[in-house]
Amino acid sequence: MIVSRPVQYTSDVAGYRRLFAALGLVALVEEADWSVYAAGDGRVALHRVEPGDPLDGLAALGFESDDLDAAANAFGDPARRFVADNGASGVAIAGELELVVLELAPGERRGTQGLRALGLWVSAHVDAAASVLERLGLRAEVRSDSGRWVQLVADAGLAAVHDGDVPAAQVSFEYEGDVDELAARVRAEGVDAHVVDESYGRTLLIPRPEGGEPIWINECQSDLYGYTAL
């Protein structure tokens, strides 16, 4: 089993906890430096860093698995086994972006129904990045006809690759319901949110506690014009 669980590095853990609570995520692990939250499908993690740390505000592509041997064997030499500070075993896979796979965290609770965690990989090499995720056990489900976007599904949660010049990761989500209703729910919890229309559908944007690029929550695509279901 492979679970998509992107990681947000932040010095403002309290701000992200408020944001995640407004979205209806539920805590599976909540410690001072490391927390894991369940969406309706998939998970996200918070990793606390000090203010001014180069990682503050950045994200990483993270996953959980009940078979770390399979993850390591799929990549051979680029895969490195390690033990995290909290004692969890993991596999780090070197590449354009390092992928980190930790052992599956316990917990069956789930957050808002229809809200799916999505780890976004920005890359100038969309097909190559998507192939890496497929080797990890994800399955490509939607590809843009332009070749600029590939969305993949894990056993829980999602990942996607979007073209861009500078490799990066972002914590994102997809919502299978009405994003206007989700926006109203988030605003009722005191968190700013607004909906924009994109060429592929509607997106809920939520400002990050530290500023910068907002968190994107894409409404599940119903119109696949310009895209191909795989």
C-alpha cells in the first residue's frame, strides 16, 4: 500500500494547524516537530523548522508504505534506508527531488469526505517525473494533451506533475464536491479563501500562513476537454 503524504516545512505550525482544521483534516500524529493529518483520502504532514531556516515555507514529496522493501527495491542504488528522528523507518530516493517514503503511520480516522491530499511535483521533465512516481507504485489517471500535467493516484491520496523550470514540491488537494461550499466552510472557521475559474475547472485558493503561493484545492474535473483519462 502506498499513501500520498506530502510534507510542509514551516515555522508557523499553529497557523497550519488552524488551516488544516478549517479544511476538516484530522490529526493522526501531533507532536511539537512532526504532525500527520488525514484528509478524506491521503494524508499531509507538518515538519517544524526554525524561523529563517532555508526550508521554511517549502514542501517535499512524501509517502507512506506498508512495504518499504518494495519501495527500496524499485529504485536500487538511488534508494537509501534511514531511521527518522521519531524512530520511524524510511527510504529516501535520490533524484531531481528527493522522495521520502516512511512506514505507514497508524490510524484509521479520515477527514472531510471528498478532500484528497495531493503532492505536486513541479518539473521541466514531466514524463520522467511521472515515471518515477509510477515506479513507486502510483498509477497515472489523467494527462493533459499539452503534456504539461499528469495526475496520478496512490492507494490513498494523489500526486501530480506540472511543468516548470525550477524543481519544487507543493502541498495541494483535490475536492470531489462543490468548492464554493468548501470555501464557505473554511471562511466560517476564520480562514480566508476564494474560488477562481481556471481553464480546467474551479480552484479554491487559501493563503498560506507564511505568505507566498497559496494552497490550491482543485475541484475534481468533470470536463476533460484538453485532457485524456488513462
